[in-house]
Amino acid sequence: MLFYDRLKNLVIDAQKSFNQVERELGYPRNALANYRLGKEPSAKRLAEIADYFGVTTEYLMGKGEDYNLKKAELLFDYLSTEKKQVLLDYVQQRIDDLKRQEKNYTPLKVQQYVYCGNQTWTLRTSDAALDVLSEQLPEDYDIVFELLKKEHEHSNSFAQGKLVFIKYTTSIPKETIYSFVVENHQVAKVLTKDEGGYTLKEYDLTEEEFYGKVVKITDH
């Protein structure tokens, strides 16, 4: 697209006339209209026109497809507060999606435990598959739990939980208590088989036979 074609569109979008723009820029009459003959502006005038309309010089010369910034700002100002927030949320979501695509993810099968009070979690019926940033994974682990809490007391939806990566330090006998040291604290994550399911609990333990250790706790 020639310079004049883009200039004409900008003038129309601004709901102005060539004469009005010429007056506001301090140019002689028909200084802009004469560009329809194919003449290109000087570098100084090109920069002045671009600044006036809020676009880049590359856009004016047909070398780019950037949106008209000033037009976008005007359209945004016409939106209600609620619609502005919806648009901003959408833009942020698109940015997050693009960032996510640029990063390396590893699919993980995790056992999800739902918090049911008194420092106790109950195993959900099905394992979940999660995409976790590869850089967040510890070098070595055997199993990973996700600890979930309900968003509301009577809700069936869950907030995103922390991932607990565990490395076994000895073989695990069947039908036993799985105890894991959490960092350097005298607290263990204990997995016990209970009627029809498993529960995960925290205990203050001073003497305990541990079968493994927590190597990392992270968000995802």
C-alpha cells in the first residue's frame, strides 16, 4: 500500500479532513493531498505525521502492519469498565498461553489428595495427568502427590494444589505405612490404607521408620 493510501485511511479513521490535519500540523494547504500523486514525504515530515496519528513510520510507508495505536485507544475508551476488564483478561490469557508454548513441559501422572480437615487428605478415585514445567522437576523421584483443597466448603471444584515429589529410600512392604520426612522438620507425610481407600496425614513424629523423603514441594 502506498504512503498516500495509508495516510488517507488514517485521516478517515480520525474523522477529519486533509485540510484540518494540515492546519493542525502547520502545513500549507494541499500539502498532504498532493501526496496522492505518488510523492513521498521527507524524513522530518514523515516522522511528524506518524507521531500525529500515533503510528510508526514503517506503517506509513507500507513496511509494517501495526495496528493504529490511536484508533485502538479510542475504541478502548468507548468500552464500559466491565468490558475493558474482559478485554484485559483476554489479552493477559493470550500472553500467558504464548509464554506457556515457549516453555518445555513434561506430562506427569499424579495421585490427587483432597483435604478433608484435621491435616488429612483423601485420595481421589482417578489419577490426573498434569503438564509441569520441566525445570520444576527434581532430578530424581519415585512418586508425586498433588494436595488439593476445595475452593469453597460446599464446592466440588478444587484450587490448584502443591505437588509433593517423593523418593523412596528403601523398598516399600505391602499393606504398610508409607512415611516420608518433609525437609528437616519432625513431620511426616503418612500414607495408610483405610477402608476402600488411602489417606494422607501429617504427624509430629520424633521416632519413626521412614521409607522415603520428600525431595521437592512446588506449585505448578
